[in-house]
Amino acid sequence: MTSLLNTAQDDARPAAPAMIIDCDQANFMTEVVDASQKLPVLVDFWATWCGPCKTLTPALEKVIRAQGGRVKLVKIDVDKNRELVTQLARMGLPMQSVPTVVAFWQGQIADTFSGALPESELKRFVEALLKLAGSAAPAADYIAEAKELLEQGAAEQAAQLFAAALQEDKEKPEAWGGLARALLAMGDEHQAGDVLAQVPAKLAEHAEVAGARAALALAQEGRKAQAAMAGLSQRVSQNPDDHEARYELATALNASGMRAEAAAELLEIMRRDRAWNDDGARLQLLKFFEAWGMDDPATMAARRKLSALLFR
């Protein structure tokens, strides 16, 4: 596992210089139409006066370089190639504004989008194109399979696949977060912490990574509270207004996988004393949501109850 993580930290393989080029009417057929018979080609129509182009083009170049030569990027300045743009428009090319990106595969238009997309959307666009071309990015496949395995309880196999995804692409927050969660499911909090410490700074606040970090913190808190669960339950039973005991009980219940019960205890604190511990019950519940994931059934159920409580 450690060797795979170390490999995942290596810089993304740079694309060959020919994978990112400028193009004009003279070489469009060769560099785009003919080249797309062998590999997918993205054509970036841009202009010097276009503000969004200044954001999109560098992001596109970064995504293409990370693919290690499996996708080509061709850049066309529309002002310098008005005749080419006019000819392409007559052929049905969907370009009404810049930036516009058109994907070619085997001489045909495969997909297109206009406007500056975030890097995460660009990656998904390229991965979809690779899948169409029969060359899906391995990291995406590994992550999808690993998530299914983790849901099925096969944490060790999931961890191996998440690590393999990182070996292919270290800029996959889903893989970093998934690997940490898989290690937590295996009971290895220490290594999960090591993994999260290696996450690139620019991915540190991504929802997948932040959720795994919250899950680790809750696991550590819960482990301490679990040993005292019986005593905490007794304290709450004897004094329903012992909010500190109820709060710790919620943490222990969460660590035991009893999410609905954990949320119920925090909601009960809020019903009895909304301001307790500087809104501590609500903040802990939000931390639970982050750790569980916003699409988790327990999160959605507790969020509805929280809304009803706050806006009644």
C-alpha cells in the first residue's frame, strides 16, 4: 500500500509536445480530422480578447498533459482563422461564441461545449470522450469499482483499487477520500491519517477529502466514547438534560455505525436547548453529515428533521 501511495505522489506524466499544438486552415485536416482517426482530438476555438478563454485554455492544457498522450489538444485563434471558422460553420460545426471546444473522434464531431468549465468538469468531459473512444481513463474505472466494493463491505479490495487510481492520477480527490474511508473501514485510523496528510493542498478542501477527514475525526472521538457508552446511556436516562452525556453518546453511536440514533440524540439536545455549548449539537450534526456524505440516507433524513426543528 505504501509503495502505491508513493508512486501516486509522482508528477503526472507530461504529454508529448505534439499533443498540444496551434492550428490553422493549412493543417486542420492533418492535425484534427486525420489525427482523430487514431486518438481523440479536442479543438479549442479561442480569441485574444476573450476573458473566459484565458481561464479555459490553461486548464485544458493541464488536463490534456495529465492524460499522457491519449488525447490531443488543437488550439485555433478564431480571429486569425476567420475563413476556416466560416467553412466549419457551413459544415454544421456548433460554434456561436468563444470559447468553444469541439471533440473529434474518427473524423466526426463527438461532443462539444461552450464557455469556461471548471477543471473537474473538463476532466469528466475528457474521460467521457476516452470512454467513447474505447480508452477510458483507468483511474475513473478504479474509483467506480472501489466505491462499489466499499459499499459492499470489501474494504481491503476497495483500498487497493483507490490506491491504484492514485497511481494513475494523484489529482483525484475521490481516490484520496475513498482510500482514507476504506482504511477507516479496515480499522486502520493511523494509516488513514497518513493518507489524508499526503493529499495535495489544492484538493484538501474538496468535499470527498473533507468528508473523509471528518470521518477520521469522528472515528477517533467515537472510539474513546464507545467504551463509556453504557454509562452515557445511564446518565441520559437519569437526567435527560445532561447534554454533555447525550452529546458524547451521539458520538459513540455514530462510531458504532448507528447513524440515525446518533442524529436523534443531537436533535434532542437542540429541542431541549438550542444554544447549548455555543450551538455545539448542530455543529456536530453538520460534521456527521459531512462524514456520512450528503447523499447518504441518514444524512437526508436527519437534515429534514433539522430543517423542521430550525424553522418551526
